[in-house]
Amino acid sequence: MYRKALIDLLRENPIEVAELARSYGISEREMAGEIEHLRQSFRNEPYRLVVFPARCRKCDFVFDRDHLTKPGKCPDCRGTWIQAPRIKVEAT
């Protein structure tokens, strides 16, 4: 697809998957799939994917790093004020 450009963009600063999807004109779910594929291909590359997990802004609950899309509700406080996860690429 456009993985080289994506790697260059993600090396600069952390960004949300939704922002990436909007900039490439695809759905958030499709972009999350592309990021997962990128993560798997990094096994043979000198890069690694860093995920800053989603976090509830109300109770400070931290979600799992495996999920790249924004959750709907917090499991602890049931709040919906969630900060979306951000991703970044670093050289190893």
C-alpha cells in the first residue's frame, strides 16, 4: 500500500489511527489493519511499533496496548471521555 510513507510519517511524532485514516481517505478499521500488518513486518526490519494505549480521562484507566482503535466506554467508570491510542515508529 503506502507503508514507506507511513513509516516516515510515524517516525516524526505519535499520531492517532483515526487521523491517519482521515489523511489517507480510508476507514479507521482498515487503517488499524494496515498498522497491524506493519507491526508484523517489523520482525524483519530495523523498526518497532510503539503504542501509547488509550486512556480514560475521567478515572485514568489504561486500556490494553493491543487495541489500536478508540474504545467506546471505560470498563471501570463507564465514562466515554476516552483519549484515543497513539502510535509511533522507532528505530531499534
